[in-house]
Amino acid sequence: MEVKGFVGKYIVTADIEVKTGLHIGTSKEDLEIGGLDNPVIKDPKGRPYIPGSSLKGKMRVLSEFYHGKVSKDGNVHKCTDPNCPVCGLFGTSVDNKSDNTFARTRLIVRDAYLDEKSLEPLSDFLETKWTELKYENTINRVTSRATPRQQERVPAGAIFKAEFVVDIYDGDGDKFLKNLLLAMKLLEDDYLGGSGSRGYGKIEFKNIKVLKRERDYYLGNKEEEKVGEYSTLKKALEELK
């Protein structure tokens, strides 16, 4: 297998602003009388957060559709093309890799943690310290009987701090950085978490900052390079064409 030389890393940070209620669920081990039917995932301090796996998984799916990589069986796309815009960025699990394939995952997606100050203006209106409850009904099509349930959501206006890391190898240039920004833009026009077809999970990336740390940076011989700061993804994509 061809081993490409390590060039450096792009460090991308951004604010994720929740535009409509966000629900990323978790398992509920204990059933409590009057408790929540569908709680959101929280950190050990009880604050909601966005798992990196949720961000990365949804961006990969959207990238597969965008680049025409969705298979007829619906399984995750995986190939041995070293220039694949999906596998090159998100990685591949192909076992029998060709000799000229470089299949290491380039993208790291960190868990995105809540900016607590973003919810202070809403504190008087929330059912819990960090979240809201949305009451919904499922309706029996025959009897028209409604069954109520509670859905916990992160309210619109919440901001989470996100970080993405893209490894750079010989010959990459900035193409995988651009693929990441494209995937983020696709996510903005889709939804994150559950119940997206019912209005949940619209997000927007703001205050995007891109740094480049070349190989010598890690040897202490060079400072990181500021690639750019962008108020929106649209501006980042326009300037990095």
C-alpha cells in the first residue's frame, strides 16, 4: 500500500446555532411515572451536547447522496479509490485494499458542547435548565384516538462549539477541507437528529475559523497559519474556491 507523507492538519472551529428544536436522543434505562418519554443525550453535568458521531454520520450520508455514491442496497459507501470525496474524507472499511490505496480516515469530528450563555435569555421559558418539552400526539388512523407523549428538545437559539480536524497528506491540497465545508453546508439545508421531517433539527454554522498546522508546527519550528475567518459557510466556500 502506498503510504503518503504527512503534510499537516486543518483545524476548523465553528458555532452551531440551533434554529429549530433539536432532539438527539439517548436510551432511557429507568421508566419513571411522569418522566420524559424521549430525553436528549446529555453530558455528565446534565447539559445537552451534540455527539461527534451524529455530526459525522449525517454529513457522510449527505455527501454520499451529493456525490452519487449511494448503493442500491443502501449500505454505507466504501471503495478503494484514493481520490473518492467520501471515503477520502470520512474513511472506508474496505478489507481488501488495493496496493495504491490510502484509506486512512482524514476527518476527526469532536463532540460539540453547549455554550451555556446562549441559553441565558431563555432561562425563564424552559421546562428544565437547558431544554424545552414539546408535547405531541400519535393518532390512531381507525379510532382517531390520540396518544400524547413528551419530547425533550434543545431550544432554538442554543449554540454549540464544534471542532473538525482534517489531516493533509501529499497531493491533497485543500480539496478535503472544501469537501468538509460542502458537507457542513449540505447539513445546514437538511436536519440533525430526529424528527427532521416534522421541523426539528435545523442548524446553522457560524463564525467559522480555519487554521493550518503544517508538519514543522508539531516540531516547534513553525507557527500555525490562519487560513481565514468566515461569518457563514457560504462565505467560506466562496473565498476558498
